[in-house]
Amino acid sequence: MKVLLLAAGRSKRMKPVEDKNFLKFLGKPLIVWQLEMLKEVGLLDVVVVGGDHNLERLKDATDHLEMNIEYVEQENLDEGMCGAVLAAKEYILEQSVLVFSSNDVVEASAFETLKRAFEPGDMDSYILGKKVESYFPGGYLETNEDGVISRIVEKPGEGNEPSDLVNLVVHLHKHTGDLIEALENVESDNDDKYEVALSNMIAGGSKMKAVAYEGFWQPIKFPWHIQKVARFLINESEKFIASSAQIAATAVIHGKVIIDEDVKIMDGAIVSGPCYLGKGSVVANNALVRDSNVGERCVVGFGTEVARSYLGDDVWTHSNYIGDSVIGNNVSFGAGCVTGNLRLDEGEVMVDFDGKKLSSQSNKFGLITGSNIRVGVNTSFMPGVKIGDDCFIGAGIVVAENVPDKSFVRAKVELKISENNQSAPRRDNFK
């Protein structure tokens, strides 16, 4: 059996966050987490499908792993999963194949569950399905009472779901040749050619079964999904404090924490799990870090609070509040900067994507940034604002709209100075 790991997406819905394959959780890129999980369950033969924009970087990030990994470029990224499978067809023909998306985070038990169903089974394909309580904008499985799939419906729209069973991109196909043939002949004007091909196979007599999965699942489709994955991975890992970490006697450490090499935690600081502190990072006096993933060489400055947030590498803060935010690499906040994370009406925070407002599905969500950003003192960000790469944000302003890459943001503040006809009260006059 070979695993086809799909990693060619351009992460358009994540912008300004970088390619999600390389988001670092507990110091390791997501693509490495996924491959190590496959290795854990004995799936060592993997074909990684990337694009021209990230294939070399995928190789660099993963070629140290002791697995049989082959790398394939998907040239036509608009063909989605269909194009990814066809790009790798010469590597997967004449054997069973497990198709898995690199940005769908599941537990190792997901693969074990699928393998148990596959080994004695008489079906042609097995598809992992998870019941959901609210609408998910993805594919849904329609099945009979025995779990046999009659059709797959991609993005049906809320209220039109054929079932409550979501199609997870963890598919095990016994006859890869039949899958390739269906994909080569499928017709669709949408980005659902893979799903349409599977439905065509079912109509042609292929038997596919939905395998129920009850464990953790979080696809990373939007920035607000990142912290959910970070929290899961921290909770799944062993508590660890590196021997090289320097922790002051008056610092408070509690809960599930992972403190990496050469971290410094100073007097009066509090670190409350689930929490990860990356190599060489500093938590200064009286700072608070809780329920967050903090990258390498970060400084959580004096009096700063970082709550429920993801910080990349080389993030510097100075008496700030960073709440429910996703911060890129090499970002510095001047003293007094604040990320707003709660609307006045306490409704769900909306985020603007190319003029279309999407809900973060939470009433608490803060700032999203790219990388290489400098922010002046006393600047505030409204909930759900996005800041692109390579930006300078001036001091003393309120940023209430998205800022594109390579911008310099500043505001003109008019000072009014007039004659003062009053004397300041003397201190000894106060009672």
C-alpha cells in the first residue's frame, strides 16, 4: 500500500499566513507531523504531491525522515485532488493507495480504523467519515444503513446536506487503475472532479463504504483553525521542560507545557498550559502566556499577555496584549500595542477575504499577520484584521481594515496647542 499525501495547495484562504504545510507546531512543520504520524502506524511508502511553488521546500523539510518518500509535481493546480492523483499515477498503479490531505489533521487512530476495515473487507474503496453537528463547507457522504456509499456531494450548502457524515480526505482505494481511469474521463466545471469521479465509479458498480471515525479532526482551511490544531498537538504530546531552560524561582508553570531548549522565563512570569515555548524564547518579568504556541527566539516582553494565540519565530512584544491571534515570523510590536479580539456586540468576528465577509465561527478572534512586520507604539488592531507581509504600521493609530503586502500605514494626528490660563494644583493641597 502506498500513501498519496496531497500537499500542492496554494493556501489562498490562509493569506496572509504562509503555506500551511510549513506552519510550525511545537517546533516542527505540519508536513513533518503528518509524515511522522503515518510512520507511527506503519505506512512508510509515501508519494508527496507538491507544486512548483513548494515542492523543493517540501523535500528540504522531510527528506531526513527514515521513510520511503517520493516527490511529484502537480503542474495544473486548478485540477485540485483530481490533478494531484493523476500527477502521481505512475507511482501508484497496480497497488492499493491511501489518499490523504496534508492539511487535514486527524489522530493516528484514523488510519488504524481504516486499515482494520480494509484488510478483511470486500469493498473497492473505504472512506473515512465523521458526523458533524453543524454545516461544514466540504463533501458529504450519502449511505445506506450498512454504511455503503450511494453518492458523494461536494459543498451542498447549508440545509441541503444529504446526511450528517462529512467526507474526510482519508480514502483507501483497492483498485487504483479504476480510480485513474475514472479521473481521466471525468467532466465537471467545478473543483469537484475527484468527488464526481468517485460518484461515477459508484454508479458504474464500484462498492465504497464509509468508515465511521470519532476522533479529533480539524482541516486547516482558514487562519482561525491554526490554534485548534496547536492545542490538540500540545495536549497529545508529553509534558517537557528542557534541561537548558532557565526558569526563575518566582515564575509559575502549570498545566500541559512544553518548554524547549534555552528558553528563559523570568521572575513573576506565568506560563499556563496547554502551551509551547520555542527554542531560545524569553518570557520576561510579569508576563503571561496561556494556551498558546510560541515559536523560536520570541520575546514576550515585560507585562505582556499572550492568550490563545499562535506566534511564529522571532516575534517581539513589549507590554502588549496579543489575544486569539495568528502572528507570522519576524514581527515586532511596539510598547502598548493591543490586538482587539471581541466585538462590542459580542457577535461572531467576521474576516474580510477579497471583499467577502466570512465568520471566524467565534466571538473571540484577533489579528492575522504575515511576516516581516514592524508596528509602532500604542497602535491597536480591531478584531479580524489582516496585515500582509513586509509592512510598517505607524504609531498611535487604530487599524480597522486589512493592510496589503508591502504597505506603510500611518495616520496624521493634528495636535491643538493653545495658551494655558490655569495653574496646576500643588501637591500639598490634596487631602
